[in-house]
Amino acid sequence: MNAQTPVKDDPELERLYAQARQYDLLSREQEEQIDEGKWAAINRILEALIDDPFSRHYLARWSRQCLEPLPEIEQFSDRNHRVLLRRELSDYVPGGPLAAQMQEFALQFRAPYCGHTLLEKLTQLSLPGSLVVGIAEVVMDGERPGKGSSVAAALRAWERFWAPEYADVSAPGNSAKAVIAAEIERYTAARDLLVTHNLRLVFTIAGRNRNKGVAFLDLIQEGNLGLLRAAEKFRFERGNRFSTYAFNWITQGVKRTIANAAGTIRYPTNVQIQLGKVHGERSRMQANLGRAPVDTELAEALGLSVSRTRELLQLHSLGISLDTPRFEEEPGTSLLDATPGGPFGTPDEASEQTSLHNRLLDELDKLKPEEKRVVIQRWGLQQGVALTRAEIAEQLSVSKEWVRQLERSALQKLAQSDVVKAVYRDHAAPVPRQTQVEN
């Protein structure tokens, strides 16, 4: 723990840090033992889910839904549910690295029942522990939607979009519920051991990033969330120590919080880190050289290409105040003075635009649902904001290439439409206004 970390002046922080100091760091052997117990509990939960008919029916429905893109975030009453689903399922929905394995698992339910094969396919998915526990909680406490983890709540919110299906049994068996409940406790206990014995790591990383526009307690909270996520995903068998693995998750959470709070223009976290390195190195070289380094010198020092270095330098200058003088020779004229506030369209022009808009939307109804969705979001139709392909891919939980292909297919179909051609002719070549002559 950095001795300069500001905990002495805050009783709450001092209390939290005192609690963190109570737990020693784990040895390599202890980490291995705890992690083995954690994943053993997860495997026993998976076995219980496959053996129980009601749970198996839920897994069949869940796996089929994973073959479709997630609903858009606006369709959820709680947007955090969509964010959690995206976090847990990004590897398994269309475009994810394990989407093919998920499809194999879903198709296995159409074959004659074989518990061993189903369990093997399910295990190959390497589901996160938090997702397995969330599924188990939904199966166990379906009649009590207020219970369980946040992942379970997100799964229940998602289930409202599923088509209803009849099940031969209406609830899991008592033996399955008893096994699942006991194994969830074992999993949670093992996960919490990894967390509590590494809480000091959160204070250390947060202390290194203090005084950057975010309250220290907020950094601690975000770091704890990163630590919890690391404990859920950690696998000792891959050869890493937990402290090394958790360091990356905690750092990511802390730096993302700082990036979100910094500036009017928010860049992705990795770009924020690169920007910090570029301008830190530029300041250091300027102090050593007595002049500002040229782009080639800066690129060589950073190990980046000259073009990438210039891009990052330009990003830093994108935010410009409207009070900035428009021209150096005219200091009295600002950019705000040159910002247009009109002219505004007439009611006739607004009606024309509405008619044009409606005709195009009618034509979009002839496209496939996913093509229509991409076109509407890409160009901000239906009073929306135009989104990039990356933003659309994030919302639909698919790859950018998939969005690009849908966009291209939709535009090719629209280009062949007689209605669209007629709309273009009417809109591109407006009829000249006639002058009214008095009699």
C-alpha cells in the first residue's frame, strides 16, 4: 500500500483499509486449492442442471435464445440488465468466439436425451461462474424474482422477450434444489476468499491513480468490482497467479472510471491510455531537448508509427471552446458568432420531410428485420441518433463485419426499389416555386 494514499483523513476509508489489512495475501498453493473448490462447485451445479428435467428445459430455451442477437438496450426497463447480459454472453451470441459451440449445444437438445453428451457440450462452453450461478438461481427461484444475484435479475428480464413454451414439469426437483443451493454457497465462499485476501491490491492501484478528477472512494468501489469480476473468471490451471490476473481487472476498472469522468469528449479507455503516454513522453522530451520534439522523434521514443502518433496528437486538440477567436487577425469575432442558428424550415418543408420519411420507412418494412434495424440505427431514422457500425454491433452483440454486411445488403435492395428511386427523383429535383400574381 502506498504510504501516501489518503486514508488517514477519512474515517470511512481508514475503516475499509483496516479491514483489508486483516487478510494476508494467499500463497500459490492456497490460490490453487481455493480455485479448484470454486470450479468444482460450478461443475456440480452444471451436473445438477442437466440431470433435472425442469432445469434442462430452461437450458434448452436459454441456449436457443443465445443464437439470436440480444434485444436492444432501449427495450429493457433497467438498462443495467442489458449491460450485464452483454458482459456475460458476449462470447456466445452471434459474432462471439464461442457462438459455434453454443449452436452445437442448442442443437443437442433436438437429439435423443443423453446426459453425458449434454454435459460435455455445456462444459466446453466454459461459462463464467457468475453466469452459471445466475442460471441456477433463476431455475431455483423462478417464482421469487426478487431473489438472487444481479445476473439472475438480468436473465429474468431477458426471459420476458422469449416465446412461452410448455414444460412437462413446473419446478425443479427438491434433490436438485438442495444440491444447487449447497454448491452455490461453496462457490460464493471460495470466490469471496479470493476477493478478501486481495483487497489491499485495490487500495494500492487506486492510490496510484488518485487526484485525477475522481473521488478516491469511487476508485475503491470500481476497483472492488474489478476484483470481484477477476475472482469469478480466474482459472488457476492457466498458470497465472490470482494477484497478477486481478491486477489487470482492477486497473481496467479504475482507469475506465477516470476516463469516463475526464473531458467533454470521451475516448475508449485504451485510447485514453495511449494519449496519456504520448503527451507524457512529449513533455519529458521537451524538457530534455529544450524544444518540442518533432513527430518522428516522438514516434521513435514511443515505439509507434508516425501516422499513429499524429492521430493521437490530433485527438488531444479536438475539444475547442466556442469563445476561441475565429481568426487571429479578428480577435473580436468568436466561433460562437459564426455558429448558425438557422435558417429554419417552413411548415411546408417540414411536411415534405415527414412525407419523405414515412415513404422510406414503408419501404424499409420490406427488408429483413435485422437489415431494417441496422439501416434505422445507422442513419438515425425514427428520431434517433445516427450510430457507427461499432456502436450498432455493441447494441446487437454482433461483430462490426456482420453489421457492415447487413448494411450493404439492405442498401443494395433499396437501390433496386422503384419507390426509393421515385422518392429520390422527387427530393433531388424539387419543383420551382411559382410566384403568385395579383389579378
